[in-house]
Amino acid sequence: MTSRKSLRRHSLRFGEPGRFGVYVFVVSLLAALMVISGCQTSQTTEIAPSTQMPDPTNTLAPPATDTPLPTKVPTKVPATDTPLPTKIPTATKTARPPLGPEQPAVSIEQVAGRWLMKVMGGGEGDPAIFTLAEDGTHSIDAIGGYHAGMNLGTGTYWFDEDIMSLYSEHCTSRSTDFFICTGTYRVFVSMSEDGPGALRLVAIDDPHPDRKLSLHNKTLYPAPPEED
């Protein structure tokens, strides 16, 4: 008969292979779980964020859209009903008509008319009209300043070839109040389409100092027509 002690040793040897198999199975299962977990982690890491598809069940995340850059809107100047100020043209002097070249005057017909002048010396530069009438008479009449409306001399005139003589009984000087005198001048006339357009007088001799100062080497232009 077999002893109880020998039966115990036999059972232990018989049971050892069973426990080893269980141990191998557990270890293999744990290794397989680790491999599966590592694969899942690797797959999750390899997916780039830009290629992940949005979860249709996630209602909190807004849909991805391409937001356009803001564009600069040009500002428009509002139209106004107020017109821009217009430039007011400045008044200009009336242009004188074109004149021909100067030529020596030798007759009353070439110089007859009303001519603007300034009375110098005792006349204080007041404007006046020097009238050379067709009947051979002449006069100087102030039209402005202190002497406005006053007659400043009268007389007659004539031509000897290209020399014009002015005769007057009302010549004055610093030493004599009134005396008779004759002044002589050369006259150069410039013609326009309507007749004489300018006179330039050059004194040869004139005992009337204020008249000589007023006429010598002066250019006279036609005066406006007389008012009715």
C-alpha cells in the first residue's frame, strides 16, 4: 500500500503544470492588451488636427468657416447743395484802340479835339481838358481837384509848317500876374481808326511856365464825349 505521504508528493508534482499554464495565459493576455492600447495611441497621435473630421454629434463646437479679411470701404464725400464760390472778375481798364506810328502834325485838322491833361505847377496836378477847336481857338478847363470847373486859360492857335503856336492874353508867371504871350510847340500825332488817337507835345519856347510844365513832352489821349 502506498503511504499517505507519497500520495501528497505525487499530487503536488501533478498539479504544478496546471498553475504554470494559468500564469502563462495571464501574462499573454496582459501583453496583448498593452499592444492593442499602444496601437490605438499611435493611431490617435498620427491623425493631424487639420485632417480630423468634425463630430456631427457635437452641437457645442461651431462649424469651421474661412473668415474673410475685412476690406477697407472707401469713404464717400457727401454731396452738398452749397455751390463753390465763384471768382469775381476784377474790373479792368478799357483798352485803347491800336494806334499808328507818330507823325508830325502840320494842320489844325490833325490835332482838333478834346484831350485829357494834368495841370501842373500852380494847377497842383488837377485833371483838365485841353480843347483844340476846329475854329482855331483853344482852352484849358479843370474837371477835378481844387480847380474843378475853373477855366485856366484861353486863346488861339495855328500852324506854321510843323510848328504850332499858342497865343493867350492870360499868361502868368511868378513876377507877373497876367500878360500876353505866345508859346511854340512841335506836335506829333498818332492816328487811330476814328481819327487822332494821341498827341505828344514838345515845347520849343513858352513864356507861360505852368503851361509849359503841363504840356512839354506829355502824351495826351482823347477825353470822353461831352455830356448833353
